[in-house]
Amino acid sequence: MTSFFKTSRFGAALAAIAALTLATLTAPAAASDPAVLAQDHPMGSQIRKHEGGDRNARKAPPEPGVEATVAGIDVSGWQGNVDWAYWWNQGKRFAYVKATEGTGYRNPYFAQQYNGSYAVGMIRGAYHFALPDRSSGAAQATFFVNNGGGWSRDGKTLPGVADLEYNPYGATCYGLSQAQMANWISDFSATYRARTGRDPVFYTSTSWWSQCVGTARQFAHSNPLWVARYSSTVGALPHNWSVWTFWQWTSSPIDQNHFNGAYDRLQVLANG
């Protein structure tokens, strides 16, 4: 009886330690930072708010329907200082880090996250949460590049991302018509390319793109698509894209993504 009691208490203690460790690794550690609370909208946060999202851990990854994938994560100020060794050991080989939002917010944890993911061996890149009603696409692309969103041909840096999703402050499409939104995105893309030599990746959901951009044709041939869909399949893609490059498939216990291809193809994307 005594032995069983001690064993049970020991097992319970181990379980408690494991739960605490997982909570520490995955909880929004920076939630007390006023700047993060007020201005940091993580990638997919508004898509999950409007379309529903996966906040429950999955028993196994989905079947992406392609021959090979690479696993990665994305983070923002809400994750604070990230334990990159932990995520490397979980099999994650790339990461995207939020750099900026609009023209007034810079992730205060960007250096730790961007440099830390690189140091552990990941191929990493930066993303910008777009606020198309605040300033021009050119102004936001410039702010992004000037604050961590640049690119270099070092084999470890992915092209920057324009995070295009529901307006956290009001109208779904930021008060813009589909033509105006397409022009804003084109302005961002052209400016980013002029500054870096790379076309930015577009992160979005099919539903938001259909509502706010529609059937604009000027993007799919050059801009890689990062689609958000919290399901076991990718589903329909935005107009004029026939293939996805990244897929954000769950937000539990952290935003997780597939790259569509083997590791050497991810390296090709990094190298341009």
C-alpha cells in the first residue's frame, strides 16, 4: 500500500511537471507586455476568429496530399522568448517570425526569435501583418524591410510574407473595394521586390481572398501562396493559384505549418 501510494504520488508529480513544462513552452508568455497586448495580431488570429480554428491538439498530422513536406512553425510577440531547441527537437525545420504590423508596431521579441531560430539550424523568414486602411502598400513594405523583413541569399533566409487577413479593428476588407485591395497588395509586392529582389509570400485564407480581392490575376504566377485552413485537407485555394507553398493547418499548441516539398526544395525557395 505504501509503495503504491508513493509511486502514485511520484507519477502525479511527473505529470504535473510535464504539464507545467508544456504550458511554459506554448503559452503566450509575452501577454503581459502592453505593446504586444495592444498591437500584436498573430498570423491567423483573425482567420480563426472569423472562420473558426483548431485550438485542440491533434493526435496526428493531417495528410497534406503531396509527396513530401517539411514541418515548421510561426511565432509573434505573444510567444515571447522561444525555446528553439525544443521545437527543433520536435522536428520543426523552418520558422516565420512576425516583424511588423502597419507602420507603427515592431515585435519586441523579434531578435530573439529570428536569430534564435537561425542559430538552432532552422531556415527562417519574417512576416508583416498588413493594415491596408492605415497607409499604402509601399509604405508598409518599406517599414517591413527596414525592421527585419529583408532577405539575403545565405541559404537560411526565406522571402518575407504579407499577412493578409480579416481586419482586427473593423470592416472585413478594411473599407476597400476588391480593385483597391488588389492595387494595395500589388503596391506592397512591387515595393518589396524592388527592395529585396524577391516576390513576397502571401498568407491568407481562401474565404478572405474571395471576399476582399476576388479574381485579380496579377499575383499567382510569382507570389508563393501560404494558405490557412484548420482541417485535415487544404481545400480550395484562392483564385488563380493551383498550388500552395505553405499550409497553416493548426494553431495547437502553436501555429504549425507544412512546406509543400522536400527539404531541398525549401532550400531552393530560400536561395531564390
